Amino acid sequence: MTDLSKMRQEYGERSLDISDMAPDWVTQLHGWLAYARENEVDEPNAMVVSTVNARSEPSLRTVLLKYLDPSGLVFFTNYRSRKGRDIEANANVSALFGWYSLHRQVIVAGRAEKIPPAESNDYFRTRPYGAQLGAHASQQSQVIAGREELLHQRDAAAQKYRDDIPRPAHWGGIRIVPSSVEFWQGRADRLHDRIRYRLDGNAWRLERLAP
Ligand SMILES: Cc1cc2nc3c(=O)[nH]c(=O)nc-3n(C[C@H](O)[C@H](O)[C@H](O)COP(=O)(O)O)c2cc1C
């Protein structure tokens, strides 16, 4: 058995100070995403999104960040999935990028909202044919009898739509509109750097948190 209690790495080659931070969270996050990509982090735009359902039960899953601008972080999903239903009941969400090879983590907290249908259409059109069919085939998060059922639905969608596949109305983008974005950089002796952008009324504040 692996002794997890002895698994420990020292961090330290990078640091973070309020004076290093971009004037806004979105520029800072773009910079860190670009750095993660340059440094060959696998799936640098993958983020773990947490939601809370109507019974206050939390759940998590990984999704891919597809658009990032001052209005928020957009990912695409099935609106009838577990996460989709959770968000209908409770818009409060959190998202985490874990770039462990860089000893970096970013945590976003905010509210989720559906993006306008026209924007979801635009993105859906850019998806590969197979992924477009997949959006029709999968009743995401539902129990299914077997993989055959999925393949059958996929073939049925291919028969129905041929080459011009419309976006399913239940599939589209979700924007996380942040109220805080924390950048974490691992440092020596567990004295890590944590700098957070936090929305205070209409103004964004930058503050350092104890590690
Ligand atoms: C690297 C990675 C990327 C993923 N990207 C997405 C995504 O962009 N959208 C999505 O709906 N599911 C994505 N998934 C699958 C989700 O993690 C999850 O299984 C699915 O969305 C159902 O989640 P739910 O039942 O909590 O709603 C991804 C999984 C992984 C591991």
C-alpha cells in the first residue's frame, strides 16, 4: 500500500505578489492559462465545477472552459444533466483549475447563468460532427441499460438529421459570473501565496490570504 502520509512535495520556484497581479482577474487568468499551456499541462482549460442541489447536496465534475472574458467563464453542457438541474435550483457555483505540475490552483466562486441561445448555436456549429451527434444521443446523467443504447441513439440522430445537425434545445453554454477569483501559488514550507480578486459592491479588491 502506498503511504499517502509520506507523499509530500516542496514547492518554491515561483511566487506571487499583489504587485505582480494584472489589473483584473480575467487578464490574470488568461495569463495563467497561457502559461499552463506553454508548460504542457494536460487539458489546461479543464476545471472542476461544483454545484449544490435543491436539497443542499454538493456535487463536482470536470468541464472544459471554452470562453473567457470579463463577463465570465463559459462551458457547455446538457441543461438537463445533474449539474444543469442543480443550477436551475441554485445558481451558486464554484470552479477550480488544478495545475499541480506548476504548483498552481485557481478557484472561482460566482453565479451560473445560461448564455443566450444564439451564442450556443454559434459554438455548437464549431463542434466536430461526432460531438454534435453525441449531444443528441446522450441523456446526460441518466441511468442507461448499456452502451448499445447510446450508440443506437447516436445512429438514430445521424439518420434523422444527416449532415445538418441542429443544436438540441437542452444543450448549451453556462456562464459563471465570478464574485471572487483566487490565484494560489505553492511556496516553500507551506507558506504559499494566495491572492484573491473579490467583488465588493461594484469594485474589485485584491487581497492576500493566509495559506
Ligand atoms: C477532462 C474532462 C472534460 C470534460 N468536459 C466536459 C464538458 O465540457 N461538458 C460536460 O458536460 N461534461 C464534460 N465532462 C464530463 C463531466 O465531468 C461529467 O461527467 C458530465 O458533465 C456529467 O456531469 P453531471 O452528471 O454532474 O451533470 C468532462 C470530463 C472530463 C474528465
